[in-house]
Amino acid sequence: MPEVSERVRALHARMTLEEKLAQIVGYWIDQNGTVAPMQAEMAAGKGDPSLLGEITRHGIGHYTRVYGTRPVEPTERAAWLWAEQRRLKRETRLGIPALVHEEVLTGLAAWRAATFPTPLAWGASFDPELVHEVGQAIGESMRELGIHQGLAPVLDVVRDPRWGRVDECIAEDPYLVGTVGTSFVRGMQAAGVHATLKHFVGYSGSRGGRNHGPVSAGPREIADVFLPPFEMAVLDGGVRSVMNSYAEIDGVPVAANPDLLTGVLRERWGFDGVVVADYFAVAFLEVMHRVAADRGEAAGLALEAGIDVELPNGDAYLEPLAERVRSGALDERYVDRAVLRLLAQKEELGLLDADAFEDEPPAVVDLDSPRHRELARRLAEESVVLLANDGVLPLGAWDTPPARVAVVGPNADRAEALMGCYSFANHVLAHHPGVEIGFEIPSVAEALAGAFPAAGLPQPELVHARGCDVEDVDTSGFAQAVAAAQGADVAVVVVGDQAGLFGRGTVGEGNDAESLELPGVQRQLVEALVATGTPVVMVLLTGRPYATTWALEGSGPRPAAVLQAFFPGQGGGLALADVLTGRVNPSGRLPVSLPRATGAMPHGYLHPLLGGPSDVTSADPTPLRPFGFGLSYTSFAYSDLEVDASVPSSGAFTASVTVTNTGSVAGADVVQLYGRDVLATVTRPVTQLLGYARTTLEPGEQARVTFRVPTTRVAFSDRRLVRVVEPGDLEVWVGAHAAASDGDGATNHTGGAIPQGTRERFVPPAGAATPRSVVAVTGDVHEVGVADPRWVEVEVARIGSGVPA
């Protein structure tokens, strides 16, 4: 049994079986059409609450998405919620309020609430401190509205960009996922609410990138790739809730796997919070996995494995589970274990206090405050990745500013194109046509209308044409778009995705891709614009990386510059406009490799030697742009790498490097420390990110960046499947990205802008890296435990000006 207070134990001792089961289920008030109209009347002070009273006669554990199922006025809904919680206290025998949970992946999924960049953009920022601030802002909005638990972050490691839920993920590197995701957890929980890790574990490893597809990952891949981000968020983030994965791993559904939900999560890591079911995951044991004959057996399997609360409703954990307990098929102690965990969580959140919900609900709520907007815009700015530039960008650096700009493409003037699948607009409002988004979210075209004066430039004439839709194959709009480009000094074409669910869109939950070509006829549109001879800047607003070899390395005419933005949220249009004009220097780095072709998938940068290009195969998986890649309007150089010569296998070593802004404008660099085992008892990646540091430097300014790296960063599961650090040589270097080649450390790795007017083709360099240093890992094999450190400590010291700008 979990460690719980005497108050909780006394409350539990009074419970009937029905009251226990009521506490370990949710109820989705607005999902049931017969209940929602009644709730609308109740929110207005009318209606008969008897139906809800009957449903909750024994109490209730969770209320599911009170604010996030349909557009409701937040203050009116808060008034209803406070009244409903008081009713639960007053009219149920035990007087226990409900725990309210909501989706919060890109901000609180409620009407009029701020929408932040999608998690793939968090990864592109390489800025966990900023993500912490965003998490705290979201948590404060939740707390104000009486919401207790947020269903985020997603810590699934990207394994195949064809998977529709890539936009919900942070990166393909476990350490980047773990550090950024844990920072979000810490921020959200600092506001007094609970975060929920999704989806424990292996969900993103499905065959062919198909949602709910079987996962064939071996135990070493599970341990070394999928589990580390969750381990960090549990042990270092103190997360209070975890959600199971829908996946089946080697034939065993995670929802019925006690080795993972209890053995790893609780017994090995010491997690003492609550495990909630992903929506309908318990029923899926019967209807999708076919490992349970009925709902009762499904409930028993899930509860025994370690799922404490069934969400979104109680289809299995109510009558079917009660029958199983009464028949003796399931020991009631499993029910007691879950109930005690849930009650302890409610106590921790203050729901068992006598004064819970005795205060007044908020009369005024600002879910899109100036602080929200500032954070959303700043994170969007830091996440934009410059993939190619022949000198056309920034537009503000032209000798003669452009007088006419064509802004074209299906995503140029659509607010929905800036937001991810789990944004309220794309997740909920898509079912409520005609309802306004509820906050300001300028499209790229709208943002450009004010960006030039803000950058101190004359406002050019802007000409807009859609050209085509995201998914359609209709090319009748091409002529107008081509005409707009022909009469312009530069054309900005905004293409990409529309996020949605289960066929409603091109990316998002259930929208898995067979091809990584841009949807519809968008490629043809870009090529038609390039053929005009007008310089074209291609802006990608997507939820996954696409294979755009034709735009970046093709043999024919190509766009003059390419920008990648991963659903940058409500500040994304403004951020992109500022990057285009030069008011913001792009500093995002790819959190996922950019694929060269669909047929090269699945592929990630963390591959062993035979996972890369090889003489024994004609298939080349080399990415179009590697993990960690990103250009800038300035240039940076690395020099004087110093690394400890040796380190005990249970210790930590330091690596220090000088980074210099060798360009003419201020900019932010992401200093990336990489390493590899020279020899190991199992195959190891040829390149592994060890640590990173985002550093902003003025022209000519230098900084000394020091990493303190615990040896656990190169730990792996040995042949016994024990996680160890082996003695031996470890090569260490600093590089511009995962594929950066050795150099003298003084080479421009970000490709500063070529003066406008030259139109010289810019080919991104391989990327400079410091010469590799060797650290000798000494001593015996070290078996890694939960007390070992998992984080790299980073110190950045300014050391004055270096190379003259």
C-alpha cells in the first residue's frame, strides 16, 4: 500500500465498494449528448441536476475536460464548477470533490486560452528554462479555474516522422526530450497542479509509424531510448501522474503490463503518484488487443498491472469490476491500492480540506494575458529553424528594401495553420464552425503587414494569393499566385500541414502518413513560384519533418531560403515575420532529423555504424538536414576544447569550449556536446548528444561554456540488460549539429547571410566541430542506480570580445 495519511486511511475505511470504485473513474460530462444540454442549463442557473446527482450518488474521482470539450465561457463554467463541487461535498455521503483534468499540451485547451507552440517547437528551442516558464503559466491558468491535473507533457521519443502524433513530441533524442519535458513538469507543478506524463511507454515506436500499431522494440531499446525521459521526469521532476501508452510491446499491451506500470515505475523508480488510463485504454484490452474476454476481465488486468484510474469514464471500473470483486475473481486489495493513491492525490491538491471550493469562483479570468502572449511569442521566435539561405534573408538587410512582397500559399493567411492537433482551435472548435478562436493570433500575412515598420523599414505593398489548399489537388489558383510572384521583389510562400484528428487534417492523432512529400499540390505550387525567377522564401508550417530534397538540394531551381516552424502557436506569425525582416535572428535547431526520402524511414541520428550509409547497401539513410542543425544571420566558431583526460566509471568529467560570434549581428547559438563509445560490449550510436547550452552573444563576443557530464550520459543496457557504464575510451567533441565533421574549430558553422544581390547559391557546410578528445573511463563496470545523476550541469562565462566583427 502507498504511504498515506491517517486522514486518508480513515476516509478509505468508511467506504463501501461502490464508493471506492466511484473514486477511481472519471465522468465526461459533456461527452454524453443527454447530459450536455442539461449542463448548459445548469450553468445558466436552470435545469434539474438529478441526472448528474444519480451518476455521482457514490461520489466521483475525476471530471473529464469540464472546460475543454466545447466552447464555454470560462467564468460561467467556473461558476458552475464551484457549485458542482459544493454539491458533491454536500450531497454525497463522503463529501469528496472531483478532481478536474484537462488537455494542456499547447496551453490550456479551453476557449479563449492562450495557445503556445507545439512540443516539437519546444525541442527546436533547446531552451528548457523558457519551457519551464510556459509550463508554469499554463499551470496558473489551470489553478485559477479549479483544474487540478493537466494531461501533458508527451515524452514519447520520435522514431518515425510518418506517425501522426509527432507534433505532440519534443525530439528524437531522449536527453533533449527528458530535459525539456521535465522542465515543463517542474513549471506546471510549481503552480500547484499536477502534470501527467504521456504515454508510458513505447507508443511512438509503432511499426510503420501507424497509430496504435504494434511495437517490436527490444528490451534494450525500451530501456535506453524510450524510458530515460520518463525516468528523468519522475526522479528529477517529481511528477505526480503518469498515463499509460496504448501500445502493445512484443505482444503485451502496456495497459496490462505490471512489469512496466509497477515494476519499473514504482518499484525501481519509487513513483508514488497516480497512474491514469489513456482514454478508453482499459476497454481496448478487450476490443482492440483481445487479451480480455469482457470489460470485467479488462478491468482486472489493468488494475492489477497498476492503472489506478479509468478515464475518461468508468465503463470497466464500475459494474464490471464490482462483479469481478464480488465473485472473488479479483482481490479487493487492488481496488484499495488504487483508491488510496487517488485519495492521497486529492489530499495533496487540497480537495479533502474542509474549505475546498468554499471561496468564490473567479469573476474575471484572463487566459490570454500579456505574459501569456509574450511567452508564446518568445518561444515561437526561439524555435524557428533556418534550413537554407542564399542571402535573400533577412529582407531588412537588402541594399534597397523590397517594395512589393507576394505572400502566398495555403498557410499564409490561416490562423489554424499555426496551431497543433491538441490546440483548442483544431481539437474542439473544428466541431463548432462559426465560433471565433477567442484571442488574437495573426497569420503570417497579417503579421507581415506590421513587421516592416517595427523593424525600422518602409512598409512594402503586400499581395496575397492562396494558390491551393493544404490537401486538395486543385491547381486552379496557381495562376493568381504566379502572377503575384512575378510582380514582386520577393515571394514568401507558406506551406505545410493542417493539424487535426483521425482524418481531419494532414497531421495529428490518427493522421499517419504514407508519404513524407508535402501534402496535396504544395510542392508544385512552390516550384511554379520558383520558376518565375522571383526570389522565393519557403516557410514550412508543419507538425512533422517532410522530405524536401527538391527544395534544399535539388538539381533545378530552388527557393532562395527555407524556414521551418513546427506549429509555433499564437505568436508564430509574428515570430516568422520578425525573422523574415531580420528583427529576430533565427536560432532554432532541428529536434528531429530532416528526412531525405520516405523510403529511408524509420531513421534517427542515434544509430550504430550499420544504421548509417554503408558499402553493403545501396539505400542511403543520410538525412537531408541532421539533428541539431540550424542556420543564423551571424556566424559562430568553436575553439580550445578542453576535456578531462580520465574519469571514474561512476564519476563525472568536464568539457569546456570557447564559442565566438564571428559575425556582424547578435545571435543565439546552441552549443552541442557530442560523444561516442570507441568500443563497447554491445553496438553503440556513432554520435550521441551529451549536453547542450543556448548562448546569446553580441558581435565579436566570446563565452566559455563548461559542461559537467556524469558518466551516466553514456550508460547503456549491457548483454544482461543491466544499465551500466563500461570502462574504455570515450570520444568527445563540440559540433554544430549531429553530423558536424572535425575541423579546427574556427570554421563558420551557421552560414551567415551573403550580401543581397549576389544570388549566389548557398550550400550549407558539413558543419564545424572541434577535434575529438578522448576521455578514459576507468575502473570497474558501474551499474547505474536511481541515485546516480542524469543531468549535465552547464556554466556559461562571458570572457569578452574575441574575433573582431
